Amino acid sequence: MFIYIKGGRVIDPPHCDRQADILIEAGRIVAIGPADQVRHRFESSKIQHPDAQIIDADGHVVCPGLVDMHVHLREPGFEHKETIASGSEAAACGGFTAVCCMANTDPVNDSPQTTALILDRARAAGMARVYPVAAVTKNLAGKDPVDFEGLKRAGAIAFSDDGNPVTDTETMRTAMRRTAELGVPVISHCEAPALVGGGVMNAGPTAEALGIKGIPNTSESVMVTRDITLSEQTGAAVHIAHVSTRESVAAIRQAKDRGFPVTAETAPHYFCLTDEAVKRCGANAKMNPPLRSRQDLLAIRQALADHTIDAIATDHAPHSPDEKALPFDQAPNGIIGLETALGLSLQLVEDGILTLEQLIAKWTLAPSRILGLPCGLKTGMPADLLVFDPDFTYQVDAARFRSKSRNTPFDGWQLRGKALLTMVAGRIVYEMKDTGS
């Protein structure tokens, strides 16, 4: 297809923030620049392309498609929660052109065959790009390392036992050495089970008031410190997943000041909610790591502002209504996030924590650099892009989500900012047709 996107504010961190037009042919960007220059090329090509599509982006932002480096698509094995097709469609609806799926499936993605299956089903779905993150240890058991080389050849872009911490230090050090040789990161789920001690939400006044056993901040931060030390010893790139505590932020900030190859992400729920949300939302506010205190939320926001935290990711974790309806201590951890991420994140701009360009970078440039993925709106690159309206106000209606699951604490929230169109390789995979789509 021949597509002309005109009149948008093009933001491509760190190179571009200006009014510009974009011309796309055969799935790639062939021109980007001032309107008069690109329009002239478009007009001269209309004879060869009479069916060209024109997209009016006036008043809207055009940027690289969002990249979510931490999702759970549940397939294979848990298709009642989500499938690769439904999850990648939800991603496209949220403005994501790429998602990286974690390995806690059934079977676990600890073999080249499972990695290949995920990629095959993602191609068949034809929505957002799907990049598999393979396990660090076989069956996520924390003991025997996987075939890192074979999994990378099959298409794994990183390694993580997310959902299960690798508690054995020697196993994690071995993994870091091997992944350093391959030039790919380990994504670390930092949790010390002995310190969790059966807790199911954040330790503090809210847990005490509800009579629920709490999880201390140190259960995360001591493992963050361990993996930073291992990164220093091995030279491996380690990425700290779903950072939630002020102590973790301090450790990561110090590591970066010392030049260690450490990166970090947080999720929208950690800068939008505190543990008090459990009172209102019950198990739909239960996750791991748990929602923390107001002090922790403010520390996360500051870490985003000063770039201690490099990226934002959803940790999209679908569960069925029956599972989330269990008693709080029995209900599974996790919430979905692909279809609310953009609106929630734009609150950081409204609150003066980040500029719009900085926010877009945390959803595009930063995860792409960490994972070695292509990113940007440049001539010759695949047209993976998002058009969104930063001023569009709407009410979250979980019943209309493209995800198969509905486990969100944000149902009914008024959000500002929504994806209007998502394009992967020049093909429109999502376009908002009405205020609910």
C-alpha cells in the first residue's frame, strides 16, 4: 500500500519533534519531512498509486510504535486467559507494535521448539510483532540453565524466569556469563522468597488494617543488589523488571553512577496506584511485586524523571474472572495493562514528571536499545508507528477490551490520551472507529 500521513506532530526520540508528513510505500517509510516536500513526492506518485490512502494526523502525535518489553501472552497452555492472537490484538489497540512475551507458559518456553511455536502463532495472528523471552532455567525451576545459544538462534531476544526468581546465585552468575557472550540481556525478577514469607500484599498500614500478611520492600531490593553485583562481576547486561520500591531505585541509581550495565523498568500501576487500591479493587489490585506505599510511588516517579528507570512496561498478566474471584490470599497475581498503558502514562506528562518526548522514549527507544530491536521513523525503516490523540478523554470500559481477560483496577477511570491508529510494516492493525474502540 501507498500511505500518506499528513499534518502530524512527529516525535521520534531523540532525533525529531516537529510537524512533518510521512510517506509509506510497500511497508517502509520512503519520505519524512516538511509538508511541502513530502506532499510533492506524494502528488507525483499518485498516478502510479491511485488507491493511495491519506491519513490526516492534524492535531495528533505520530511516533514509533510502542514496545512493551514485558507481557504474558499465556499461550501455549493457558489460552483461557489469553492467546497470542488476542494479546497481540490488545497490544495493537493500545498503540503497541511490538511485545516481548515471558516464558511462564505450559510448556515453559525453555526450548527452541516452543520459541518457534510462539513465533509461528504470532505470524498467523498478524497483529503486533511478538518477540519471545526464553527462560533462564529449565521449567523455571531455578536449577539447570537452558540452551541459551539454541534459544537465541530460534528467536529468543532475552532470558528471564519472570514469575519465579532465580534464587541460586551461582546459577544466575552462569546465566549472566552465557548471555554476555551472546550479547543479550537477562531480565531479572527480583524477589527473595524467604523474605516474602507468605505475604500477599505490601507490608504496611493497609495490610495491617485488612488483616493481610505483608511483603516487605527488602524482598525485592536485596535481590536487585545481588544481581547488580553479578552484573559487575560478569560484565553482563542485567535488566531489572517491574521495579516497585525506593530501595531498589537507590541501588539501581548507584549502579548506574558506577557505570554498570544495568537497566530497569517499572509499570504504570507502580506510578499510578498505592497499596490502598487493594481496599477498593481486591484481587484486581494484587500483583507481584505488590503495589507499594506513597513514598515508593514518589520514588518511582522521580526515578523515571532522572532516568534511573529506563523504560516502562505493562507486565500484562491476564487471568480469568473465576481465578481473580478467589479469596485474596489465593487469587493469582497480576493485572492486564496493554489497553490502558498509554492513557495512564500520559499522566506523567500532565503532572510534569516527563516531557512528551521523554515519555515516548521510555516506551520506544529505551526498550528497543535494551533488547537490540530496530526503532525509529527514518527513511528505509519498516513503518511501525502509532498515531495518537493526547487530548482524547474517555472512560475505561474493561468489557470492551480486546484482551480475553478483564482483571484491571482501572475499569471506570477517566483517561486522557488514546491510540487512534497502529501500523506494523505499513499495515494498519488497529484503527479507532468510535469512542469505545
